[in-house]
Amino acid sequence: MTDYGLPSLLRPRALRAGDLVVIASLSGPLPAAYEPNVEQTVGVLTRMGFRVRRAPLLEVGRQRWRSAATPAEIAAELNGLRARRGNAGALGVPKGS
């Protein structure tokens, strides 16, 4: 097989009870109609044994044009989330679930 010089796939460890899960929405504001979905997700993750924190930009009513914040605020939040080593991935809250 030909080696195209691609880096090896990074496989973070699986989440374990007691790990911190941060819920964030960097792509847009949180509509009030979806707040119950976020609260339900927090409850499910907590019952699974995870520590759960909502990212600061994830609040109903926070909006700047079609976004939750200025580009600088979003970049700062993303960099803050990425600074935490050991992130195993992301969990989306499906709309309308």
C-alpha cells in the first residue's frame, strides 16, 4: 500500500464517569425553543456520571446578527475549549429532540 504521508489517526480515550463534558454552540445562538433540549442533555449526561458544564456563549437570548457573539468572542471560547486536553469529541443536541 502506498504511504501518502498522512498523519496517523488520533484516537482519544473513551470518556469515563467523572470526566468533564462541556456543551457549546459556536455556530449560532441558542433559540429559547431548544433550551429544554439542552437541559435534558445535561440531565442525561449527569446521570451517566459525567460532570457537565455549559459554555458561556450557550445562553438563550444571546445573539449578534445570526451568531451568538462577535467573532473574537467565539474564537476565545473555541480556544478555551481546545485548551482543555483530553477532549474525546463533541456531542450535538439534535434540533427538536
